[in-house]
Amino acid sequence: MVIRVDHPAALVDVPLHITVTGLEPQEHVIVQAETTDATGKDFRSTASFAAGDDGGIDLARDAPSSGSYSRVDPMGLFWSMAPVDGAPSYVDLLQQDGQPVTLTVSDQGQTLTRRTVIRRPVSPGLTSRQLRPKHAGFYGAYYAAPDVSSPGPAVLLFGGSEGGIALTHATAPLLASYGYPTLALAYFNEPGLPHTLSRIPLESFVRALRWLSRQPGVDPRRLVAWGVSRGSEAALLLGAHFPALVHGVVALDPINVAVCAIPCSAGPAWTLGGKPLPYLPFFGPGAVGHPAAVIPVERIRGSVFMACGGHDDIAPSCPMGRAIERRLEAHHHQYRDVLADYPKAGHGIGLLVPYDPDQVSGLEGATPDANARARETAWPKLLGFLARV
């Protein structure tokens, strides 16, 4: 009996073709995937299959009869992994030197065969360095592309209401592996930074953008600001207020208005030139009585890419994304803008790297696999967007 895997040491966004051969026709077995994250937490997924008449199982052909996922999905065992202890948490399953995942086939508790594959978040030749406020003026992690001989687009990447860089650990090196130098930036909740999302100067992002523009392999005329959820506000605001510096915006779980600080009693979330930007005390596409809080996205001199989920339980990101789209159209925005709308996905579409599990409460979609399928289709659209910047 053999587990066959094409590309057994591929980048994390590459779907694997996994088959099991050498079984008896209609033999029932359990296929299990196991790994351990950087903190020592164990993760597992399982799926039960009946072998076909050829004595084989093909994860791209066969749906499990029961288990962690339900439909035909060649990567179902990967995105459906969950903590063995059952406690949801931020998932850190992509260690920089490669994440081993062990696949096991068993029958009635007896192991028949197993194989380990390596999921890699970085390609060979990629380099990184940590940057801190004392020396760089900002807190971040920079990932340089393997080949810097031909300057191209670069990305300033930041998350949402978590403030730090924990949720960018997979996306940033993966983007650099595709040739897009990426600076993952924290803007609060890290040493040397504000403790909360309150009165964050947009100039702190500008400092990082200017640093990024001077790096080898970076074309300073092709800089992209990429933000998720509350970070999408910052990305859109940067594009609107610094159009000569930002040449494309990625707004995942987009927000079309500036919203208050966290907590809201702390006042504005963002400042510019030392002055608070107008804001709303709530999420919503409308800004009745507060028109100045609407982000003037028509000023952005570059394309805007948005992705949202119709079952977003944290913010009405799709209505707000459509409000951005309408405003761009009303002002005859001359760039190729994209709104990728996934009705069954949730707020977790913002994490975007495909084939990674959701284990953060509130990020789930309408069905367990909704975010997984949305990310799988949105990711190549985003790579295409970056290539056009």
C-alpha cells in the first residue's frame, strides 16, 4: 500500500494530489492528517473513505463518508485540521523552515501506511529581517524576494484589530516567494507601539512605505498597501491621502468609512498631521450625518482589490465593499478595480492564504468549508492583481 503525493514539499498555496493505492475494492479506511504548530499544539483532521473498484482512493475524486470535511476536496485534510485539545486559537501552522504534516491510513485502529509531506511558506533564496522602532522607526518583518535584479511591485502588509504581525506570518513570506518584496507591519500592540487601536498616525505607515521603496528589487512607483478588516481602513486612507506614494490597495474585509478607536470611548482610530480623522462610532456602509468619515477612495491613483464574505459576523464587509465600488464608479475611477464577493464566506476570507484552517471564533463562514473555498479562488485573483500593479 502506498500514499502518493505530487509536490510533497511545495509552497503552501499549491494544491496537492494525494492518492492511496493497494487497497481491496470497497475496503473502508480512515485517512488522517496530523501536525504540531510552533507552540507545540497538536492539530488533526480525519476522513473515512471506501476504496474504489481499482482498490484506490483519490482525494481529488472521492468524497469522504464522514470526517472533518464533507465534499470532494483534494486539500480538505489540510484546511480542516483542528486542535486536538478542542480549544480554538490563532493558528500558527506554517513554520518558516517548513511545516511537516503526517498522513496516515488506518483500518480499525491498525496503521496500514503513513507518509509525511512538507508545506513550505517560503521559497529557496528568500531572506528576511526583523525591524524595530528604535532603529527603523517602525515595528515589522521584511521579506525580500529571492531575485532582486529586476525591480517590481512591493507590498506593505498589515492586519486588523489584533494590531501586531501574528496574522501576517504566512502571507508575507509567501508573497515574497512569488517575487513581491513584503514588509509586514505592526501598528499597535507590540513593544514600542501604542497599546490599542487609538489615534494611530497615518504617518507611521508612510515611514514604512518610504523605507520599503528604497529596498533592492522594489520599484518605488509600484507600492501596494494591503490591510485586513480595520487595517483595510488604513490601506484605503493611505491610498486616498498619499496617492503619490501608494499605487494599489488591497482591502480584505473592506471598510468604507473611518471607524472609532477600540474601545470607541477612546475617540478616533486614526490621525493625520496630528489631527483626528472624522469617524463613525459603528460599522456600516452609510454615514448619515457624518459624510466626512467616508474614505475618499476616488483619490487613489491605482487599482483597488477587495474580498469580502456575505456571512461576515464581525462587520458588514460586503455592503461596505459595494459602497466603495459604487463610489469608485460614480467618480469614474480610471483603474481596474476588483470586488471578490463570496456570499457563504465569513470574516476569515481576510486571512486569504488558501488551505489553512480557521480556528478563530467569529471568522467562520456559513459552512465549515466556505472560507476555504473562497480563499482558494480569491488567492490567484489577488496574485493576478499584483502582477498588474
